[in-house]
Amino acid sequence: MKKIEAVIKPFKLEEVKDALAEVGIEGMTVTEVKGFGRQKGHTEIYRGSEYTVDFLPKIKLEVVVADEAAEGAVKAITSAANTGKIGDGKVFLSSIDEAIRIRTDETGNEAL
Amino acid sequence: MKKLFPILTILLALFASPLLGQDAEQPTATPSTEESTKPADEEASTDGEAKELTDEERANAVADKAKAEAWLEGQSLASEYSSLDDDDKRIEDYAIDSFVVSGDTAWMIVATALVLMMTIPGLSLFYGGLARRKNVLSVLVQCFACTALMTLLWTIYGYSVASSGDGQFFGDFAKVCLKGVGVDTVSGTIPESVYFTFQMTFAIITPALIVGAFAERMKFSAVLIFLTLWFTFSYLPVWHMVWGGGYLADKWEAIDFAGGTVVHINAGIAGLVACIVLGKRQGYPKSPMPPHNVPFVLIGAALLWVGWFGFNAGSELAADGVAGMAQLVTQVATATAAFVWMMTEWILKGKPTAVGIATGAVAGLVAITPASGSVGPMGAIAIGAAAALVCYWTATSLKHKLGYDDSFDVFGVHGVGGIVGALLTGLFFINAETGVEFVENKLKGQIVSVIVTIIWSGVVSYIALKIADVFCGGIRSTEDEEIQGLDVADHGEEGYQL
């Protein structure tokens, strides 16, 4: 099983969710995060002092999928989240040792 | 350099208006019948081109004159009566049951509520929004606790020490625990109870203002002790000197209609001393500490603006033309200041911010306060514009140059705004009868009252902080408490459970 972590622009979340559903992936966990890569922040003014805000709001998406489904899922995410501009985000893959469904105690691919 | 041109244009436009406005002013020639001391029939007989009055008109004019004279006599009798001691035999001469004017009383009861609203929740939200999220409750609680504490202190001894007695600097204890003040006791044309509570709301908001200077780093216990000492030894004497017939009113005829010196300079200087003695917040000025809730700041500023009608117009202690004009100039000066601050920020920084326009409005409110009983609308524009420009410079430039951490610009806006307003109060005037605005030099009393208040408040604040230091084993929160946030450290609560 593979874990796919994707950091994407927040407004792209709906599109990515729909793209994953099209390749058969229905569950995911989403967190609101802040971050930056090469994208610059913006300047805010407060009572005359300016300061730059580097951290930009992003969405982190996590899905765990069967090995065979990983490539299709990654492709779905990257094409849906792509805007062509700096700050689109990144996708990371890692291996998962085990997965268990809490309600039924199923393990492995049945738990996904 | 090129940014100076629009600024100079605005300056010229706003400062030229009171000077140009004088020539264009037409005197308002019709006084109301109640205030008139020139009866209609007398005017008719001395004016060669007057039309003949019918008998009925003549009778009505005579009746109006009698009514007006009776009213005036009642007014002067009322103030004479209220100044007599309880055991003065002359009280028996006053056959009338009560000199209380119901219109004045109704207005003053409302004004009292408006001014209380200025502290809770006006100032509380204004400061609360400017604070960081982890300190929002500490600010709100300090304002609320100040309301409760000052109510008690004013009732027990504050009112007496401020307003009763003939000392130059302090009153006496004749009205401690409101001795002699009952349901029917009169002060001018309103019940003394109403006057007492109205002034109490001033005693509440003034210490609450200081809270913003040392916010986010002072121990709650130290705050309460410091404010109690400052109230007793700075607020009460300055009140007495300006409004209680003491040194500044008696020897220098200082003009302070609603509290430019008593409230704003007094609190502003205390704030400056406190923030310097306490030291800067951790991370200041490198770490950005933006307001955690700007909508709160705007709501707070709006509540202050609306409530200020009670503050300024209520300081007339009557529902009359002076109160009406006070409300007018308050609105005009505040709007001018908000607008000028907005334009200044737009020109200098590229974008007009929400915090900026709210701060500009507050600066205008502060500056018009001492002048609200004596200035006219064009003078109000000048005062509002001046306050916005000077306070903008103090809050943004001077603060960073001098390096003190005045958390919410209490000195920058209230202190400096109060100084600007107090000084300009000695320059711009309006003739009450004709409505003509004019410039006259009465600066001497103003300058003296500003200097005396600055020195008095500064010295008392420093000593009060040192005493609080001893009582509380340190006035500043520990490093850990400051990082954790005062809400959890001092109050064991979190502001938001989101």
C-alpha cells in the first residue's frame, strides 16, 4: 500500500477530489496547512510598519491506496491541481506497513 | 518628495477652511424664545421700520418675555440652591420643590449609558481586536475589572476628593460614601445622582485607556494596584484642578470641556511611562504582531464614536444648544480625522487599512474632546485634520524611532491627540449667539494645563508602578507566561475554542 501526500492550492481541492473519485478513490484526509516553496508571500501594513508574510495557506491531502492504484491516483492529483503557476504544490509517496478498518478489523487492501 | 504635494494640498484645503469660512459665515440671527432676553416688542419699538403689533401679538410677546425671564431666574436659582450647604438657613427661602429640569435629566441619564458603553464594550473590543489571540481575554477582563473597581472607588471616595472642596489640587472628604447625596439632591439642573454616575463613567474609561499601552505583558494583580494608585493620585487631582475649581481652572482659566487633559493626556502619559518601565514585549519589534481580529477593532471604534456623543455633548450637563453644537463638532472632527488618516496612509503606504481609518477616527474623537464646548464646525475640521496628521506621525514614525513598545498606541493616539486638541482649544472658537467662527489666542492656559498634566501624571505613574512592583513581586509577567499568553496565565481561559 502506498501513502500519497499532496500539498495543493486550497481552491483546487474540489477538482482534485472529483478527479480521484473518477479513478475510484473515494476516501481521503484533508488538513489546512501553511507553507511555501518558491512562491513569495505578501506584505501587510500595521500602524505604519510593513512586514512580509511568507507562509501561504495550502491544503494537505492524504490518501492511502493499493500499490496498483498509486500511479493513477498521482496522475489524477497532478493534472487536477495544476495551474501552471508557481505555488501549485508537491506530491510525496511513501510505503505503508499496515492498514486496519476500525469497525470490522479488516486489514490490508480490504481496509482501504 | 513627490508624495508631499498631495499631502500639502490636503493640508492647505483643510486648514484654509476655518480661515476662509469666517468671511462666508452669516450670523444666525434668530435666538430661541426661551433663551431670548430681547423681547419682540422692544425690538419693534426701537427699529424705525417695524410694523405695528396688534394687541394680541403684543400680549403674546409680553407673556413670552415673562416666561423667558422666569426660566432664567429658575436656572440661576437652581445653581444657587445646589451650592448651599444642608444647614444653610437660606434653603428655606427656596420655595420651589425641585429645580430639576426633566429634559436635561433624561438626556444625562442616556449620556451616562453611552459613555459606559464606550468602555464596555467599545474600548474593550477596540483593544481586544488589536491584541494577539492568546491575550484577547486579558484585555477584555482588564477593561471589565477596571469598570467594576473604579465604580467602587469613585463611589467611596473618588467623587468627593475630585469635586467637593476648595483645595487647589485635592478636594475634601465631605461626600465620602455619597454622604448628603440623596434622591432629591440637585446639581445644576439635574439630580446629583445623575451627575455622579455620569462622571463615574469618565472615571471608568480613563484608567481603562491606559491598559492598551502595557497590554500583553503586565500581571493582572499589578494592573489593578497600579490603576487604583493612579486613579487616586493622578486622575482625581487633575479632575479637581480642571473641573473642581482647582489650580488650572482657578489660576489659568484652562478650557477643557469634556476631558482632553483630565482623561486623554492624563491616561496617555501614564501609558507612555508604563510601557517604558515595563519594557518591550518579547520579539518586539522584529516579530510581526498584527491584530488578531480587525473586525473587533472596527466595531470597537464605531461604539466609541457613537458613545462619544454622550462623552462630549453630555459634558454640557444639559439638553441645550451647546450640547447640540458639541455633538455636531464631535461628528465633524472625527469624520475629518478618519478621512485624513485614510488618505495619508493611502498616499504614504499605498493602501488605506481598516485599522488605520479606525485609529484616525479615534484620534479625531480625542482631539475634539476639550474643544467641543467652544469650537465651531470649521474649527472642528481643522482640529480633526491636525489630530490625524500628528497622531499618524507619532504612532507610525516616532514610536519606531524612539523604540518604545506602546502596544496599542495609547500615547500615540490618546496622549498626543489630547495634547493637539488641548492646544487648539485655545485657538478656535465660535460665537454662541452669532455663529461666527474666529481665531483667538488663549493658548497660555492651555499650554500650562498640558504641561502640568504631563508632569503630574508622569511622576505619579512612575511612583505607582514602583509601589505595585513591591506589592506584586514584579509587575511584568514571566517570560513563559508572556509566551503562553496572558489568557491562560492570568485567567486560566482560552478566548476561542475553535
